[in-house]
Amino acid sequence: MKMKKFFLSILFIFITIVLIVIFKIDYIRGSNFIGKEIIKKSFFYIKKNYVQMKYKSCFIDKNDKVINKQILIAGHTYGSPEDKNLSTYPKFLSILSQEPEKYDFAFLAGDIVFKANQKNFLKVKNELSSFFNSIYIAPGNHDVGLALKNESIRNQFLSVFNKNYQKIVINKNLFIVLDSTLNPGGISKDQMIFLRKEMENIKDIKNIFIITHHAIWQNYTKEKIWSNAKKDLFINNNFKEVTSLLFENLKKEIKVFFIAGDFGVFKQRTVIFCEKNRNLYFIATGMGNKRLDNYLKVLISSDGEILSIKPIFF
């Protein structure tokens, strides 16, 4: 597996260098030798395939059981900051309209609006209701701010979506939605208490999904990643406390998927990511860069087995 990753990295670097050389020749000649747009498209096509292959080496899909539940997990769904969309990214709505059937559940991993107010939240809710039977949201800084600096914005969010952290069990899979804005970049004390209670009372659960906006685990992966947030947001976070809380009560066979949605805006940063460490998976997804926009499609069997956690690029 390591050799495969090494080969992919070398291949990507080589092709990137070739494209840069071609681009410079084109620029020096002042001609349309190949064309800047063709080079850009080629670069993003190669990058997309590269990150997809890296992702697949982390989680391998299974096709031996019938799909019972379809779940979507998406981050930064207001899209590109330069567009200043009032609600949901039009490109995201367009791709959803092409899906053959409704998803059973949607988990939105924060930044669902560019500007937070009740009107925009209601618009998001109305736009997405035709695509999903149920929607759960881990709020981002664009939705509720950071810490408790502006309680009126947070209250407007709660007036539409009711909760900023919660749990739901889907076919023996526990989905926990947390708010990483109260203790910016980490998890607040009230949520730690909530998480502890859930872990103490866990019964007949096969897998756990912990969904946040911010990548509270950003400084704990082997491979360095870079989300939309500033790096110093995570310097003093309490992710170690979260993992120790999990390991106190969990059986070894239970997998834990940490999924964050504060990714995908900047092309030069991480756009999709998956890394496995024992029974822990760290997964990043997001949209807004217009070239490598992505979300996750999770497929679950009737007995609770995870058949696929597949990135969908659009």
C-alpha cells in the first residue's frame, strides 16, 4: 500500500512538472501552444484522480450486501465565498437534482450560509427538503459565529434547526453531530458531558460517526492537512480528551469515523482526505473551489455494515 502511494505521488509530481513546463513554453511564445484553459483542466483532472485514488486506499468499498440506507455528508455547502450565495451553493443543488432518488439522511458539516440570519436558514431548509428525508447540521462559524460573541445569530440558527449538537442511530450506526464553534476548534464542556453519557450507554452499535465543521483532529493525522480555518485555531484544542473518552468504553471492533466539512474552498489546501489509524478514520470533505467540489455518499446495509463512504466530485 505504501509503495502504491509512493508511486502515485511520484507520478503526480512528474505530470505536474510537465504541465508547468508546457505552460511556461506557452507563455514565453506568447501563443496558444496548447492553451491555458486546457492545461488548467488537465491539472485538475489529474489532481482529482490522484486524491480519489489516495482516498480509496484508506476505505475500500464493499459490494456483497444490499443497500438499505443512503446518507449524504457535505461540508461548506454555501459554496464559494466570492459568490456570496445567500443559501445553498447552486452547483450543489444542480448535482442533487440529478440524483435518481432521495437520500434517507443528510448531515451538513457547517457553513451552510454565507451570511447568518433566519431568512437564509429557512431558505436552506426549503431548498434541501426535496432531496433529503431528514437533515442534521453541525454548525460552522458562518452559521453561528465563534464562541458566544453573537448569541442572536446562534439563536436564529436554533430557531430553524432546533439543535446545535445531537445524536441519531441509523441501522446500528451512531451518528453524533457536534458544534466545534463554542470552544473554537475543539469541543465545549457541555458536549463532552453529552459525549461521555453516550459512550457509557452505548449498546449494539457497529460504528460511530462524529461529524463536525472544524477538523478538530487536524493536528493528529500522520499526513499533514490544511483546512479552510487558520492553523492556530487548533493549537490548544481538546481532541485528546475526545479520543480518550472513546477508548475508555469502546470495543476494539467498533470503527469511529471523524468527518469534518471545513474544506474545499482553497485549491492549494486539502480538498478531500481520508486516513486510517487503528479503528479511527479521519475524513475531510467540502466545496467552494468550483473545480474539486465534493461530498460523501455513505451506503449502509440493513444489518449496519458500512458498504461505502465514497467521495462524489462535481
